[in-house]
Amino acid sequence: MLGAPKEIAHAILLVDGAYVLQLRDDIPGIPARGIWSLFGGALEEGETPEAGLREISEERGLQLPEVRLFRQVDRHSEFWQRVVRYWFFVSAVTGLWPAHVVREGRATCLFRYHELPSTNVPPIIREALDRHRNGGLPESRGSFLPG
């Protein structure tokens, strides 16, 4: 019998309409190593998806003022070798951004949608950003939760 899917929470952080991405560390054994991604992380046992965003506080020193659930989708992950349930949240952090710190990852950068890297971004992250930019249109696979 297959167990429950691994769950990962990500935050689409917005600063004056720009998307915040982190350049992940290039450490063997971590997912999405050395590429641009959203902030967040794997949920711990019994943790809610919203609580999974704790890593934003840990990695950037930011307490998100308001978080809206944007999307939840299940996809097979090559890294995890199983189905992963991805939770995507949205938060505007314009006023907080000047106080952010970098405690994990190689860099943090703001990208306008048309400036997003065309490569070096995990497909599931690019898909979430595309859907956010296009108003979160529903899809045939997974589920859509409007913000």
C-alpha cells in the first residue's frame, strides 16, 4: 500500500509586483540544488501546510503578514521518487522586504514576470508562477484554490 504523499509548502512572495526567488545552495542531497526556486520547505509530521512556511522565517527572518492559499497540486517528483503534494501560498511582503536576511541559499533576487529565468527553475515552480501571473486559471489535473 502506498503511503500519503510527501507535502511541500511554497510561498509566492511579491515585492511591488515582482516575484522573490532564491538561488538554492548547491549541496548534494537537497532538492532543487543550485537553481532558482520559491521559499518554503517540506512539511514535518503533523504540520499544516501554512505551518510549513515556517522556513521563510528561519531562512529570511520574515514573519509573513498575510498568507493566502493559491493552489494545491500533486505531481510525481523525480527527487523524492514519489508523489508530492505541493501547496502554494501568496503573500505581499513589500513593506517587510528591506528587513529580510539571507540565512540559507546562495542568493535572493526580485524578478518581474518577464525577467524570470527561462531555465534553471523547477518545472512545478515555473508552472505555479505562470498560473499566478495568468490569474490562476484552473487545470485539469490537481486542484485549484482561488485566493
